[in-house]
Amino acid sequence: MSSRHILVIEYIKACRRYTSHTDPSVRTVSCHRAGRRDEGRPPGRQPRESRRSEPSVAPRVFEGPTTGRRAILDIGLWSLVALAATALIWKGSGLLETASERLAAHYRLPDIVQGAVVVAVGSSFPELSTVVVSALVHGEFELGVAAIVGSALFNILVIPGVAGLVARERLPSSRDLVYKEAQFYIISVAVLLLTFSFAAIYNPVEAGAAGSGGGEQAILGEMTRWLAAIPVGLYLLYVFVQYQDTLDHEGEAAPDTIRPAREWGRLLLSLAVILAGVEGLVRAAIAFGEHFGTPSFLWGITVVAAGTSVPDAFVSVRAARAGRSVTSLANVLGSNIFDLLVCIPAGVLIAGAAVINFSVAAPMMGVLTAATVALFLMLRTGMTLSRREAAALLALYAVFVLWIGAESFALVDLVPGLPPAGGAGGH
């Protein structure tokens, strides 16, 4: 046997020793290093490492959820980023509220239009930018859609609940709010669900296809730009209805101190500040998912959703404490209408197409409908929202968060495929 054959045999033995306790990702490097150390040894002489006892514990390999001191530091750092991003959104929401109120006064808009269109569209900018940033910058369309769903539920359950608790008295409602805004919102949920149904019927995607996400029995469909135009068209109809209200409204004379150009500039600045905060929240959510080994859907529907709903929360709570309950509640419903009819289709219009997991979308739309019906009934009883009813709304949201967490960690499986198993269009 030649010396070359002996070296090859020693190389193979070294590979077996190093790979028996080493992760596959580092085997190639270890084998080559071991082989280089064995080169040049006299035939028949074993390397020094072979005369030692084999280690009883394999080297630490970081796979899945990260552990250790560095992971703790990273989690703490990203938690600070999330808090700072929320603070930015809060600051931007304050500028947004001031600018929108002064512009609404300048143009003499009624309270219902101010809350349902002007303030709602502006305060929903975080949700819109979340979809855009997630899809275009980070390739996480699923996270953006999850944030929209979570934000809609946060708006329906948490914001009226908190506003009802902090208000100095019962939060009064109005017939326009109950019979127009709430019912139009239910129509919005139905139209979006109908659009998802069209995607599953006319553009079906085979379950398990590359990039489609979902399980083997999931019902998938591709939502195209033409389908995305359906909910957008309904929102234009909603704006037209609101515009009709302005024709019959005679507002008070606008104060002479309002400078429209300055307020529009403040409005644009607030949107830029909110956009910067949203970017930080999205990055933090992705980092949390990597550190804890959890899907981005979980963090999108909870952390990002709550963070992006901060503008809506502060606008509504401040309006409630100031005695403007109609603006407070109209902002909630108007924001959700904008989120469902514009923000979700916007992601599809930008990306060109997105795969919708109808097996998940249908139950989520069902939860949104149930939450809206609960709010509708509470607002209709006596045309007020009592403290007890406000507390009940908060309790419903707590149950929802617990359920989503249990689904994400596979503790329950009430909705198969929730959260979607990867894929940009998993939701």
C-alpha cells in the first residue's frame, strides 16, 4: 500500500472522528482541517487527538431559536427598537391629529367626515406603509397582511374599550355612526371575503406549490390587480357617500389663524415620522421571529398591529376625553374600512399578485365580523358605550391574542394552517 493510500485512509478516519459530534453545517470544514493536520505523519502513527477519550458533549450549535448571552442582548436591543419605533409613531400621530383637525376646520367638514375619512386615512398610514415596507423592502408580505388583520381587531375591540374607560362619562353614539359606518364596515368585510373567494375560484393555486405556503389541504388562490380593484372601488364609493354629507353640512367659520399650506406641511412631516417608526417595528418583528423561532405572522398580528394602531388609539382616546365621541368612534370604523379596502389591495397592486390562503382568510374575516357585530350591538343599546361594555371589548381582544398565540405554538389547531407555513402570500 502506497503512502498516498495511507494518507487517504487517515483522512477518512479523521472525518469520522470529527463528524460524529459535529453539526452537518461545519463537517466539511472540520474534515479538511483534520486532513491537513494528518498530512505528513508517518504511516501507522495515530494523531494525538485519537489517543484521547471522545468528548461526551457535542459542541454547541445555534439552530432554530437563539440562546445565550448574545441572544438576550439582541432581544433587549430589538425590544428597545420596537419601543423607540412606537414612540416615533406616537409623535407622528400627535402631529397628524393636530394637522388633520385644523385642516378639517379650515374646510368646514362635519365631525363624521373628519373622523371617518380625514383622520382615519391619515392615522391608517402606518398600516399602509407596513404592507408596502414588508412586501417591497423585506419580502414579508405575510407579515404586512397579518398586521392589517391584527390592527383591524385592535381598532374594533381595544380602542373603543380604552376610550370608553377613560371618557368622563358614557361614550355617546349616533344613528349615523351605527347605521352607516358600522354597517358599511360589515359590507367591507364581506366584499373583501368575496374578493378572496374569487381568487380561490378563478385563480386557484395548487396546495404545496413552491412559494404558495399553507398545508396540503389549504384552499389557495392568486389575487391579481383586477381583483384588488374591487375593494378599492368600494372605498371610492364610501368616499362619495361621505362627500354627499359635506354638501348638506354648513360648518362654522374657519379661524383666521389657520394656514392651510403650513398644516399640509405638518401633515406630510407626520407621515414621514410614522413611516420611520413602521420600518423599525417591521425590523423588530422579523428579528423576534428569528430569535424565538416563531412565524412572522404571530408578531405581525400582535406587536406590529398594536404598534401601528397607536395613532388610531391616541386620536380616538383624546377625542373621547374632549367630548367628541362621534369623531372618536368614526375614526375607528373609518380606519378599518381604509385598512381592508385599500391597505391590503395596495400590497397586491404593488407586488402584481399575491397568493391568498382562503383557509385562513375566511376564519379571520369571520372573527372580524363577530367583533364588529359585538361593537354594533353595544353601541346600539341606549346609543352609548358603557364602562362595562368597554371592559368586555378589551376582554374579547385578550381572548383573541391568547388564541393566536396558542395557534402559533401549535397548542391548539382550530384553524388548520394558521399561521401560514411561509411564502409571501401565505395569507
